[in-house]
Amino acid sequence: MPTTLYRIGVYASFAALLFLGGCGSSTVNRAPVEDRAVSAAKPAPVAPVVKPPPGIENAGKPGYYSVKPGDTLIRIGLENGQSYKDITRWNALENPNKIEAGQVLRVVPPVPADTVAVARPVSSSVATTTAIPPVAPASARAASAPASAPAVVASAASPAGDEDLGWIWPGKGPVLADFDEAKNKGLDIGGVLGDPVLAAAEGKVVYAGAGLRGYGNLVILKHNSTFLTAYAHNHVLLVKEDQTVKKGQKIAEMGNSDADRIKLHFEIRRLGKPVDPAKYLPTR
């Protein structure tokens, strides 16, 4: 009986060793497993999409302006000789107060469609001819022409006509500061609070408000395709946008809005560029 129990114990120990050996071998020799389902499901990083500024395709083209940081549509209009409302319309802007740096805006009128030559199709397959009267030699035409017939001269819009607007002084006070292209883009004219500010020439009000930093209560008049005038630091504005004014009409009262003293800052802009008003105004 003891011998039998001894044999049973040996067999049990041997079986246990085999079992533990098999488990150890399985654990040591197991190959690493990659969870391909989890790896495949992890998305790759995507670079953010940067939306280009509106109108960037027109950058650098004549008649277009690239918006700089701090620009406003009013300033862009003043510096390009245009009404901010026209620029808003030409660029189909929903909100003229929302423009972004790098955006490219049209600042000249678009070419009307009716100025483009279009070939008209022939409406009939049968060609018709019209007799053209012979042209007499030039000497014969001159001899047959009536002596009193005036010469016909082709008329064209002359840029010189835009220059002669019969300018007048917008204020009666003394000149406090002369034009300086780098420091003072117009003339500073002195006076007292409430002095009349006059339109220097006939024109249309394209801006009346205080939305341009450094100018205070401001009126901008557009006189033609060449000239704008600006009247800054007013106490009271007496005109509204889109109003037509006559030369010498009172458009504001002098003040010191956004200025260190009572004065009128007056600018003449030729094609958007500030020019010396003293060269256009009559001698006092």
C-alpha cells in the first residue's frame, strides 16, 4: 500500500511538471500581436485649410487695392479718389465695415458691358449689297464746300476741364499750417468755434461722419472723376451723404473734433493723391 501511494505521488508530480512546463513554453514563445483594427481606425493628422482672402486673384492688377491692417473702406476711398459706397457696390460687399487684411478690392469703376464690341450674326443667308456713292477727291470736296461751313472738330473729354473748378477758400481764417506731403496732407485754416466751412467747389457728398481716425467730424466731397476734397475737425456737419452741394455752400461749422485746437483741416485729393491746395485756391 505505501508503494502504491508513492507511485501515485510520483505520477502526480510528473504531471504537474509537464503542465507547468507547457504553460511556460507557451508564454515565452508567444509572438507579439498587433491590433490592426485599432491601428487602421486611428486617423492621420490633417493640416488646417487656410482660406485665401477674397479677391486675391486680382492682386497686383491695375485698378485693384490690397487691404492693409488698419484700413477702413472710408480711408481706401479717400486715398483712391472714390466714394466708399461705390467701392462697396463694385465689390458686392455685404458689410462695408468688414474687410480683412490681404483682401483685394476693385477701386475703379468696372468697364460697362456695352463698351465691348460684339460681332452680330447675319440674320439672313442671302447677302444684300448697297451701292456706296463714290468719294470725290479732297480738292474737289474742298472746292464744293460752302465758304461759311464751320470746321467740325471731334470732341473728347479733356482732363484739363476737370482741373478748372473755380476753387474758392473753404474758410476765411489764417493758414496755420502749410501743405507737407509727409506731415500735413492739406492746409490747416484757423478760426473760432462755429465759423462757416464752405464747399470749395460744386460736388456730391460721399462721406459725412466721424469714422476716420484723426479727422474728427469729416465731410468728403467728390467733384468729378479727378478731384475729392476733405473738410475735417468740424463741430457740426450740415450735409448728408449723396447730397449735391454748390460752390460756396455752408457744409459744416468749424470745431476741434479729434484736434488740439479749433481749425479746419482742408485737403484736395487728385486721383486719390493729396496735392497742395495753395496751388489751386485763388490768391488772397
